[in-house]
Amino acid sequence: MTEPWYNENLYGSLWGAIGGGVGGTLGGLWGALAGVLVPRGKGRSWLLGAAWVFVGVGAGCLVYGLYALSQGQPFGIWFPPCNLGLVFVLVFGIMLPVMRKQYAVAEARRLEAEAFRRQ
């Protein structure tokens, strides 16, 4: 094993506080807004864009954590970024096709209502 890059306890605490706290709060706000706006067909561009940002940040964290693992860093150095990255990539990556589908449903509903009004 190589010399640790950082103090494991402080590093893990910072990843948990900043990554978990701030990232979790932002992800929760994003989810709440998505739950309200997606069925109405609103906010498509910025909600999907924000999801891609979360996936990108998660992928970056995952790559960084896997690099630390490949360099022989201790558990407290590689696990927090891998954990945060995996959660972000999975949660937001899974939500992207679900949201696209729900936006398509909302658009179909809007077109159907528009056709109904013309009758």
C-alpha cells in the first residue's frame, strides 16, 4: 500500500458532509421539482440538463475513486468518492429515460386535449 494522499478520517468526513449533505439536498430538490413539473410537461430542458450534470459529477467522482483504488489507497480514500459517484450515476442515470418517457406522455396528453378542443 502506498502512502495515503489525505487524512482518511477528515477526507471521509468531508466527502460525507459535502457530497452527501449538499449533493443529497440538491438531488432532493431536483427530485421534488421533477415530481411536480414533469407530469405537467414543464422545465424539460433544465431538469434534464441538471440530471446530466449530476451524472457527469457522479462519473467524475467514480473515476477519481477508482483511480485512487488502483493506486493502492486505503479504503477511507477511495470509497467515499466511489460511493457518491455510484449513487449519482445510478439514481440520475435511471431517472433520465423515465423522465423522457413522462415528458412524452405529457406531450401526448397536451396534443390530445388540443385536438379535443378543436372538435
